[in-house]
Amino acid sequence: MILELIQHPFDTLTHGIMLPFLSLCYTTIFPNYGVAIIILTLVIKLLFFPLTQRQFKAMKITQTLQPEMKRLQEQYKDDPKQLQQEMMALWKKHGANPFSGCLPLLVQLPFFFAIYSAIASPKFKEMISMPGVYPGFDPVWLKNLAQPDPFFILPALIVLLTWLSQRQMPVDPNQKLLMSILPLMMGVISFNLPAGVLIYWVTQQGISTLQQWWMLKNTGVSSSGLDGQEVVIPVKSKKKGRAS
């Protein structure tokens, strides 16, 4: 297994871990592959919780520093070397790193693509089509996880959750138009995807939105930094030694 993971990491994650886990959940926990997808998504989000927490914290601090960064760019626009030094000093002062939020995301991407690929794979369609296996999530709404949501409830939830996630973060005015249509773009993309994939998408997006809300609530960072209002950054205090 370890050798296969090194040689063929994506295939091993998809066919050697994700699909067997879904089958195990179906046979030992609850005979419903929709529930199995939710459990798998919860397990992955739990494993990556520390990394996601670090990602949100770094992203939030970096975004709230944007007004000050723009001021420095205007002040030192003719002196790139001094600008770089001032930027580094600003990030160091607030314990921020513009690249610290990228690594956690890069580490998680293969797993998220693997679970997406597993649910959308012909093998998963074969699994839910076996005799005696219920292929859907419920008998009224999602009768077959390999087919799109007939009532478009899941695409609507994806649009809503994407919008809620954006509302919690400050938006650069230059990207406001793009961000405003992004939820609709996500809805269009999800329109014809298999219901099993959408269950995964809604579950992970919902957890991410809740985690984002919890993180922003507990960081003490104002979300209005890009609108020109006051930016509140929690700075670690240093203990003062006793005066001699």
C-alpha cells in the first residue's frame, strides 16, 4: 500500500482508500452511500482541521492588512527595495505571512480531488448498482446518487453556502464584481453533477463555512478592513521583565 501510494498517489487515494471506506461505512455503519459520503467528508475535514484553522487565520490577518499594504505601495511605489523591506516589517509586526495560508490548502487538495474523483468514478456507479444495494440517499428526493439532483436543492445550497462564506470575509473592491457572481458560477457548475458529488460538496462547504465563522469570531479581527474602516489585529504581547 505504501509503495503504491508513492508510485500512484491519486489512484491509491481514490481506489485504495476512498471507495473502500465508503463501502465499509455502507456495510458496517449504515446501509446508505449518501450517509457514507457525509461520514467520509467529516473524517477528512477532521483530519485537516488544524491545517484549515491555520489557513483561515493566516488568510484573515493578511486580508485585514491590505489597507496598510496599499498605503505602503503608494508611498514607496518608486522604491521597490524599500517597499519590500516595509512589507516584511509589517508582516513580522503582526505575525503574518502572505504565503502561510497556501501550504495547508496545497496539502488538502489531493484528498479533496480524490474524494470527488471517487464519487464520480464508474466504480462508484457500479457499487451503488449492485443487487440489494440502495442507490440513493432517500426514496423521494435523491433516488440515485449517480444522477443529478432532480429538485436542484443541492445546487441551491452550494450557491447559498458560497455566498455566506464570502460575506464573512473582506472583499477587495477591485474584485467585488467577480466575487458577487462566483456563487452563481458555482451553482451553474454543480447543476448537472451527480448527487453523490453534490452531497460531498455541500457537506464540506457547510463545515468550512461554520469553521470560518468560528475562526473569525475568535480571532478578534475586524472583517471591514478593506472598506477603509479600522483594522483590528491581535498582536501577541511580550512579557516585560522586572525593572532592576
